[in-house]
Amino acid sequence: MKRLLEGTPLRAGVVAALALAGGLVAAAPAAAVGERAVVAVVRTDAAARPGNGKILYHRLGGGLGTLKIKNGTSRDGVVTLVKGKAKAVSIYVRARSTASVKDVRDGTYRVFFTTGSRFSTSKGRFGRNAVYQRFNDRLKFSTTATSTSIWTLTLNPVKGGNARTSSINPKDFPA
């Protein structure tokens, strides 16, 4: 990912920093005797963390259904709906936050989710402490002349909850 610093003229002794896939490469120009070099540091981990509610993938939209996700865990999460064998939508839900997808098309979906830290948008996976699960029950979205489906999921166990989950192999997660 290239970064552009706008609004600041280039001056001798300023270092241009370029963040590359998981690393930081910096090259400093030679400073004249008695001059100091200023080093600019770019943090790639904070910049890569998607915002809460960021849609990472959306293929089967255009419906009237709504999916609300409450993440009461201390880790960020990604929730993915799969219709048949096709991934329909993936949404990023930050720790202790709520997010929604408001245009879910009618159909029956299997729900997968992963939680962790250091999410890689290019790989679609968490780099640390990743846990992969799926809800055992499927969600059915349907729209009639008088109603539409609204589902609310929590990624953390809740007292009186009625949804069971199963751990899955990371290879089986629809990234």
C-alpha cells in the first residue's frame, strides 16, 4: 500500500516511508554534515483494521432482510453468510460493537464467523488468536407483502440464548 503525504513540501532530510504487505520499508536520503534526518513511521496494523460494519464481500444483496450482529467479545469478528455453496456477504464487526446488513436477499443461509486480531483484508483472515465457528442452525430470510425477516446474532454466549455453534477447521471458513 502506498501512502501519499499531501500538503507538505519535500525538504532535505525527510524520509519517505512505504508500507508493504506486512512490513515497513524506509529509505533515508543522505544528510549533509550537521543536518538531522526526520523519520516518518507508518503503522500498517492499525491502518489495515476495517471499520465497524465494513462490508468485506457482498454478492447476493438486493433483498429486504436485515441481519444485526452484536459482538460482545474482546476480539474483532467477521460474519459470513453462505447461500448454498456461494458466499453471499461478509461483514466486519469490531469488538464490543454492533453492525448490520440491511439488504439480505430472501433465502436460507448458513452463518460462519471468526474472531481474532490483526485482520488481513487481502487474506480475509485474522493473523492472531483466530477462532473459527459456525451457527448450527440456518437463517431463513423471507419477505411478504406485510413482513420481512430481521435476525439478530450475538457472537458471544448470552444467558437464555437459543443458538448453538460449532468450531470449524480454518480451511472450511469461506474467506
